Amino acid sequence: MRIPTTHPVDTSQIAAPPDESADLDPVWKSVVPESRARSNDIHLPISLAYAERLCRAHPEADALVVRVAILLHDTGWGRVDEDRILSEGFTGDWRKASIRYEHERQGCLIAREVLPPLGYDDEFVERVCAIIDGHDTRADAHSLEDALVRDADRLWRFGTTGIALASSWFGLTPSRYCDRLEAEIVPELKTEAGFRIATVELARSRALLKTEVLR
């Protein structure tokens, strides 16, 4: 059962970041090298925009934990063997590939390196690391904040930019990747807000990309 919300859910197309995003610029600047791996400089900002929408649908969540965790969650890709990212991380039983566990571990190390000098206390850092650790490789969310990060990490794939990048990583056509999103990723979404956003975004992307024709 997905986590419900009684608050509005924004399903409009993301075109610009919310005004509050600039407060995390010091964190962004601390991970510029890590943002260059596996198109993180596209994936992470878009995922943050989705996370902020999910936080507005769930004002009871600790939005700062969610926002910092989604910003940092995939930075670990910047510290693993880049040649192995596509060869191991996107083939076969990709969720259990050792390189995915490694990027989670490296992401936690990065969070512990960059956050304390920026004024984040130890408790906050460990809450962020608890989300980063296992965000790809475990099935369950351990908190509302964890659920929001996991959904935001998946939602970016439903827009045309995410489809363009991720379909190439998995070696699929956009139409087949959209089929995969519906069959495999939609059932993983933890929140009703995430499900509603994904459903609208996928329909919009399929129409724009003409996936029922270009098969």
C-alpha cells in the first residue's frame, strides 16, 4: 500500500527549479567532480525538483533531509570504475550488481566528507547516509523521508530527458523503456503522490515520443 497524502500533488511538467533550491548551492559546489559521472549533473537536479514536489505533498516530512539525500544519493558513481557502470550496473540482475552496493557505500563516504564542513551536524549526516545506503539495493523504505527520496530517484526517469538517458544505458528503445517503466518501476513507487506524478508524466512522454508508433 502506498503512503497517502491529503495535500495537493503537482503533476505539471517540470521546467524550472523552485525558488528554495538555491539554499543547497554550497552542497552542489562541494560535489562538482562527482556530478560528472553517469550524467549526474542532469539526473540529480531533476530528481531534486521531484523531491521538492513530493515534500510539498508531504509537509510532515523533514524536507531538508530529503533534499540533501537526493542531491547526494548517486554521487558515489563518481568514485567507482566508470567502465563498470554500464557493463555491470545496467545489465543482468542490475539491482544486485556489486558496483551498485559500492556506489551506495561511496555516496555515504562523500556525505560524511562534505556535509560537516558546511555546518550539518552528525545526526543529520547519519540520517542522510541511512537513506543513501540501500537506495538502489533494498526493497523497503525505512522512513517517510526514505520513501520520498526513493520515489524522486525513480520519477526523473518518466520525463523525456530521463527516458532519453536511461533507455540508452539499458540498451532499449524509448518505447520499450516506457513499457519497462510501467511494468517494473511504477509498482516500486512508495507514495501515492509519486504514483500520480509518474502516471501523468509517463502518459505525457509517451504522447510526445510517439512510443505507440515508433516501436
